[in-house]
Amino acid sequence: MLENAILVTGAGRRIGHHLALRLHQEGYTVLAHYRTHTTEIQALQDIGIATIQASLSDSQAILLFVEALKKQCSSFRALIHNASSFEATSEDLTVAAQQYEQFFNVHMMAPFLINQGLSALLVGEDDNPADIIHITDINVENPTPRFDIYGTTKAGLHNMTLALAKKFAPLIKVNAVAPGPVLFTEQHSVAVRQQMLDETLLAKEGGAEPVYLAVKSLLDNPFITGASIPVDGGRRLSKR
């Protein structure tokens, strides 16, 4: 059974994979969650990182995941909620309703139930608080209408950061990291990518490492809670 583990949800690709890998390199005991087995998950397994598969599609699946986590880990140093769904809101109301349910479960229901279910197992180091870190989005400040369902559920996760910071103090710190254009997706056309770069003060795609550095800074600092760190190259200041 693992002790003092850091759980990283959505570690099967992109930022989550990078977080799990870098934390492992720093010497932490990492438990990497994934929904679908990927080559990135296989790469984590090949270097000895423990993994766990679970769907976050509904409350019952999430509760089963919480119980599985309790069986695999006796204590947690931190919970990092990176699992995410991202797509534009459908014009079809039936499809949009399905999107809203999915996004709500992944962005809000899962973090809440996991945080609540594992709070008694969260233990910090050297008498300092343990950590919960939510990966949100700069859209919580300035939403994009085309992605309103995505943005509003991420905004709900931001609000949960504030509520749980109060609820779990002083034994657990609860903070957020809000990325901007760190890694483009296939859904971003060349024109959209250029527009995003034009709206980014530092004028480049950030990559996953700056997100890790923000996460690590929160793990290392025992006196920050209820905060959100933007990792967006300044895009939130000029985003239309």
C-alpha cells in the first residue's frame, strides 16, 4: 500500500502526464489516474509510477474510485485535480445537456467527492498542511462564449477552491493553478492559435513545465491557501 502519495488525475496525456512524471523525478510517490490506457500511461508504468484506472462519468463511478483509492493508499501528501473535458458547446440542446453533465462530473463532482472522501488521509510534511490543487483555467475570469459550459464548470471548480480552503483549514491547503495557452489542442486552428498568441503578453505557447512549476511552488509553500496562480503568459490581461 502506498504512503504519502500524490494523486494526479487525468495523467494519461498532456499536462497530467507531465505533472506525474516531474513529481516522480522530484522523488514524490505518485499515483497516476487515467480513464483510457495510453502510451503515456505505459511510459509512466515503465518507470515504476503506480497507476489507477477509473471513469469520472457519474457520481457512482466516482464514489467507487474513492474507495479504490483508500485501498491503494494509506495516506496522501496531495491531491492534484487535472482531469478535464474540453470542447465547444454544441448548438444542439440535447447534446449540450450531455456535455454539461459530463463537464460537471469531471470538473466539479469528482474533485468534490474525492476531496471529501480522502480529506482524513491527507497528511502534510514537517507539521505543515497537506495540499489540494485544482487545475482550473483563465476562462474563470474572462469566459469565451463558444466554450461556456467548459468555462462555467471550471469556474465552479475555482469557487470550490475558495470554499474548501475555508472548510479544510488549517490541516489542508486548497489552491488552484489556472493555465492559459500552455499546450494547444487539435481543435485550435492555425488562425486561432495566432490570435491566442497575439493576445498573450509573452507571445508564446507556454508548455507544460510552467504548470508544473506553479504546482511545485504550492507544494513547497506552507502559507498559501485559497489562491489561484495564473499560468497564461499574461493572456488574461488582453484576452478579448
